[in-house]
Amino acid sequence: MRAVVQRVKQASVQFTKDDIRVENSIGKGFQVMLGVTHNDTEEDLKYIIDKIIGLRVFEDENEKLNLSLLDVGGELLVVSQFT
């Protein structure tokens, strides 16, 4: 399992499935490009989720990168099997 995480002010993804256009968007948070293979387990998924939501890359009141996604109430936009 591989994840590319990008901190965003806003993000959106659009795709078409069965002639239906689907669009999802978020505000402040992470856009995650997630690659999964048949060897990945639920344990792998739990690990990567904990890592992503625990990343301390948002600024606190002293402009230090010290807050996590949970601390700022951020959103996740996950794009799976993006390759």
C-alpha cells in the first residue's frame, strides 16, 4: 500500500462511470492518492490511516507546523487506485 499525501486548502476530483459524472470536493485537509494491492491487509490500512491523520503539518497559533488533521478539523479526499 502506498499513499501520496498533499495538504490542500481545497481539492476536487471528477470522473465518469457508466455515463454518469461524479464530482467530490473538500476544503482544508489532505488529498490522498492511494494505491492498494492484493497483498495489503486490514492491518496495513489501519497503519496508513493512523499515519495520515496523525501528520502534524498544519500551523498552530505560533505558525509552527504542530497540528494534525484531527486538530484542525480537516477533511480527506482519497483517490484510490489512481495509477
